[in-house]
Amino acid sequence: MSIEELQDQVDQLLEEMDELQEVCDTLPQCDEDDGCATCETNKKIEALEEKIEALEEKIEGLMGEEEEE
């Protein structure tokens, strides 16, 4: 996969995460002290963050390979 394709995936995941975060602030469990721990939306956001981190690491790796050449 090219760097551009990976960056497009990151951008899509960031948009999806932003949408979920907007919803997250309006959920009833957000008023509870441990609301985030039981919130499915928050779990989805965390999973997206992990995917984004993994893709960014791949991008950095590919960029490092290009610099070596």
C-alpha cells in the first residue's frame, strides 16, 4: 500500500472518530462518573485511535524506507 492510500485511511478514520466524539458528548451515560468505562461509543473511539496509530506507524516506516533510498 502506498503512503497516500494509508493517509487516506487515516483521514477516513479521523472523520469517523470525530463523528463518534460528537455523539459521545450527548449520551446519557456521559453524566455518570464511570460513563466512559461502560460506553460502547467510547470503546469504538478507542479502537479507532489504535487503528490510526498503527497506520501512522506504517506511514512513518514507509517514509523512512524512502529516505534511505
